[in-house]
Amino acid sequence: MRILVTGGAGYIGSHTVLALLNSGYEVVVLDNFSNGSWEALLRVEGLTGKRITLVEGDIGDRGCLDHLFAENAIDSVLHFAGLKAVGDSMADPLTYYVNNLAGTLTLCQAMSCADVHELVFSSSATIYGDGHPMPLHEGLPSGRPASPYGRSKLMVEEVLRDLAGSDNRWRIALLRYFNPVGAHPSGEIGEDPQGAPNNLVPFIAQVAVGRRDELVVYGNDYSTPDGTGVRDYIHVMDLAEGHLRAMVALSERPGVSVWNLGTGRGHSVLEVIAAFERAAKRRIPYRIEARRPGDIAAYWADSAKAQAELGWWARRSLDEMMADTWHWQQGNPCGYQRKLGIATG
Ligand SMILES: NC(=O)c1ccc[n+]([C@@H]2O[C@H](COP(=O)([O-])OP(=O)(O)OC[C@H]3O[C@@H](n4cnc5c(N)ncnc54)[C@H](O)[C@@H]3O)[C@@H](O)[C@H]2O)c1
């Protein structure tokens, strides 16, 4: 089977490409490299001993997509391509809607014309919004996400439901990720944020490796056991494996299927720092600042549906997530420094 992975040069995409290749799938990556890395794909090829067909292009470029589908017999699409920085989306919402929403519409049009109707979409727990009792389960009504980024994810979910409702050939998975962290255990690929990291774990890792002086913890007065925010951190390799399970399940599931991909367990910021300190065997200096507007005190997944329907659950512990993050960051203190070429096709 040949799988198109949009955004395959990014963090979650590159780990999923590795899992796909190791499971015997052929992979075509489409990426515009706005936040991806050639080097990540080269390393995936090195780790797997398999070749990736790379198309450098944009999901919003219909001509590029039509050419890609004409040249490659694609069976299924894993759609990671998107912009993901919440703060940037508030400053520049149009760019986020054009990229994440309009880009997905163009992708779906091209898929339809190419008679490809299987799609796995990277959604987010952010679509639940605030105010639900924990844990968050797929049957809850979506809320109002706090940012244009989150709203772009919710809008795409709605579009994909309409699409599946209009044509029963579509088989679509909406995968609602919780907080992906960690790296491949080889330490060869991992998360490589450009500029200051938006997320906790890459920030801790950059402090640990000496790229930043200290971590800022936003708020220690939430109604959580230690006062800091609680999130459901999931190892990126568990997440990657969840995509393969979802894709296999889709062959028998017309319409839209929704699955949370989380561990079902929340950890506080201070617990994450302590786990990282154990992994790296060094102190992480941090200071407490006021809560950030829009941050929720605590959320975590109900992961029972994915377990029952996909036979999937997150197997890796918080300690493994931190150990693998540290292994990656220690071996690659500046991330993917080299930006090398890769065969295109
Ligand atoms: N990382 C998270 O915390 C998280 C949580 C929930 C959902 N998601 C979603 O999962 C997906 C992957 O996230 P990630 O962390 O790997 O992000 P990432 O930025 O590392 O990867 C996204 C990839 O998509 C590419 N891309 C962006 N816009 C594109 C376009 N228009 N055409 C072609 N390529 C494009 C980028 O170059 C990058 O390689 C995103 O859709 C993101 O919104 C991520």
C-alpha cells in the first residue's frame, strides 16, 4: 500500500513515516518545509533502510496535488500538514485559516478527483474547549476552542463530516491528539521547534542542554494537586502507532470515526520537570509566573474508545517520554542543523 503523508517532514509526521516504513508501507511525503526538515527524512531513511518519495509542495496547490496523485497510486492519506502555534494564530488568523482550512479543502478536492477517499486527519483535544468534566471522551459536544488554530481544527472536522455525509465512499478518521512529546528511541529524530518553543517539554529540553537559562512555569495556583497545569502527555511513537491502527481500521469503517489519542492520565508541569530531571540527571531551573490567559487548569483523555475499537493504547510512560526527549536533545543540541537534499520523485 502507498500512503501519502502530508507534513511528513514535521515532528509527528516524520515519526509516523518511520512507523509506516517499518510496517512495510510505501510512503510519499508532501511538505512545503515551512516547519519541516529534510534532515529528518534522511534520518528516517537511514533508520529504516527504506526510500521515501518526497514531493516539495503545498497542500493548497491544486496543480501540485493533481500531479502527485497522477504520478503515485495513493491508497490512503495521513494529513499532518498544518500550522500549529496558538499565539501566531491569534496574531495572524487568516494565514492559519488559509493554510489549515483552505489547504485541507483543496486536498480533499484533489483526493476526490483522484478517487482516493481514505483520510486520517490530525485533530486536537483543543476542539473540546473548556468546561467539560474530565476525562474528555469523544461523545462530548465540541466547545469553542480558545484560538484560531483550535477553531481551524474544529472547522476541518465539520467539513470532513459534511463530506462523508455527502458521499459514502469517504472513510475518515478524526484523531484528537492530547500532548505529543518524546522522540524515537534512537535519538536520531525528534521535535525541533524553530525559535522559542511553544510547548513545555521542548522548552525543558533546551534548558537542560544549555540553550536557554531557565524555564517559566505559568501559574501555580490552579486547582490541581500541586497548583500547576495538568496535561495528558503522549509519546510520539505511541501516537504514530495509533495512526497505523486507525488507518487499518478505516478500511472497514465508512463515514467519520473519531478517536482520542492520549494516555488517559494527566501529569502536572512539576511532575514533568521532575521526570525530566530524573532522565537527564540534572536540575532544571525554573521560575513561576502568572497564569497565561486562555490556559485551562487540567485536561486528559478518556482513551477507552481507541482501545476498544483499534486495540490501541499508549504503552510508554512519562519517564520513557522524558528519557527519549533527552536522548534526542543531548545528541542534537541544536536540532537538525544540516539541511541536506533528498531524492525527489
Ligand atoms: N504537536 C502538537 O502538540 C499537536 C497537537 C495536536 C494536533 N497537532 C497537529 O498535528 C499535525 C502535525 O503536528 P506537528 O507537531 O508534527 O507539527 P510540525 O510543524 O512539526 O509539522 C507540520 C508539517 O507540515 C508542514 N506544512 C505546514 N503547512 C503546510 C502546507 N500548507 N503544505 C505542505 N506542508 C505543510 C510543515 O512544514 C511541517 O513539516 C498538525 O496538523 C498539528 O496541528 C499537533
